[in-house]
Amino acid sequence: MYINDVPPLDMADDSLFEFLHMEIVSHVYKEHESRGDNDKERGTCVSLLELMGFRVGQGLIERFTKDTPSFKDELDVMKFVCKDFWTNIFRKQIDNLRTNHQGTYVLQDNRFTLLTPLSSGKQYLEEAPKYLAFSCGLLRGALSNLGLESVVTAEVSLMPACKFQVVVQKI
Amino acid sequence: MTCLCFLCVSRDYDELSSIMAVCIAVIAKENYPLYIRSVPTQNELKFHYTVHTSLDVVEEKISSVGKALADQRELYLGLLYPTEDYKVYGYVTNSKVKFVIVVDSSNTSLRDNEIRSMFRKLHNSFTDVMCNPFYIPGDPIQSKAFDSMVSAMMVQAC
């Protein structure tokens, strides 16, 4: 994960994170397989991955916003997440941001980095949610640390494109 | 020539490049202290109180920036308020964590840049603490690395 656009020579390659992520997902599911295969266990796995992403997102956003000026409003925060935050982690920006201006945002990524190795069509569609849980948590953690409590869900209809839906909670 | 000699003869810990703080505090966004450290020889409660009252000024500055021009959205807040003995400086991160530095008023060689660089160091160390997987956000900061960075910035108790 790079802070600037040009990777410093002493930093590791992108693929390390992709491999680590794949292994984390596989490990979490293997651990829970031994306790019986039912919907409840699968729900636990997804929550676990999401919580991991949450903590990482909190730390990462602290690092990435170290030098940026403070944000004007919610939309400013979402734009930062779509551009700088996404670029630093996934080496590309979010392709489309839509909002209803009432706290709901849809972030569309047409070639999500963590899904490209899986397939580019309808194959393995049912496995996609496992690989999106961590990133949902990442988004939620980042927003939470910037002051926006939210619920983040993801949906995939055609790999490797996916949409993250963020609903900001109003207190 | 003569001025150089004068500076070298001054107090031991008053080096040319460093400003020493008497109290440093890190406040969470919910306004409770994550870390507060003051020079032990003084009345610590007085510093806790000073930091607490400075939070009001910080809140005021943060809310007024929202209505000001876009180019004034800086993280460094500057001098919050001077008391008869001390000067209090503030800084707020994007995650609404506040840093407060209290400096002795008699330390006249204060430069804005030096205070900014102190905040910079604090922010860098705080970011490292945040990225530490063993640290739970919201807990008091117990990192030894953070402690030693803060010690380097505080007035040495003789």
C-alpha cells in the first residue's frame, strides 16, 4: 500500500496484500468449517472479516489524512475516500459515486482489485461476498474514524465490478 | 560573534533547536484524555484543568473553520490562549483527535515553526500508535515509543 503514486523502492509489492487477503478469507472459513456448516457460521465468518477490515480502515485513514486539510462536509469525505483512499489501497479510484444527498452513497468499482483474480463474468459469483467483507469493513472503519458512522454493504452482479452501498447513520 | 557566545552560555536544556513543553495532552474526539503528561514537579491538577478549559477554545476554532473560506482548513490551530504563566497551543487531526501543548511563557525564544514541528512529531507518533494492531482505538495510550517521543519534548526535571 503506497502513500504516494510512485512506490518507494523499499516497499513491498501489491500482490502480497492480495495473496494475504485470499489466505485470510480461506483461513477464516476453514476454521469455522470444523464447527458445522450452516448459515449462522457463514454469517460469523463474514462479520469476522468485516471487523478485521474495520480496524485496519481506522489505522489506514489516520495515516492517509495526516497531511490533508480538514474536510468541509460529508460529500467531501466521500470524495476523498473514493479518490485518495481507494487509490492508495487498490491503485485505482472508484469509478462512479452516486448519492441521494440524504446520507446514502453508492460507490461503483468496475474492476475491483480483489475480485479480478476470481473471474470476469458470472462464474464464482456466489463466492464473491466472502472477498468483499474485508473491504466493506475497510470502508466502514475509515468513515468511522472520520466521524461518519455508517452501514456498508456490497453487491456484485457481474465480476469483477461491484458496488459498495454506504448508508450514513444520523444520530 | 558576541551573540553566539551568549546563546551557548544559556541554560543547559534550552537548546537552540528545541522547545520544551511543560504539559502535553492527547484528547479523543469524545473529549476525554487518551494521554496526558506534565512536568512532575508542578501541580499536575492545574495542567489537567488548563487542558480541559482549552478544549472549549478548540471546539470554537473547529466550528468556526467550517464557515470560513476553504483555504483555511488547517490542522494546526495555533495559540489557543495565553495565561499569566503559560501559553497553550492546539492541533486537531482529521479524525478529530486533539493535541494540546502547554509551554512556559518565560520561554521567549518560541517560534511558530517549532511548535508546528512538535505537533508534526506528535501526529506521526500517534499515527504509529493507531496502526499498531495491539492498540484498541479509544483506550489510553500506553506505547513506550510514544512515551519516549513525548519525554524528548518535555522540560527535563532537574
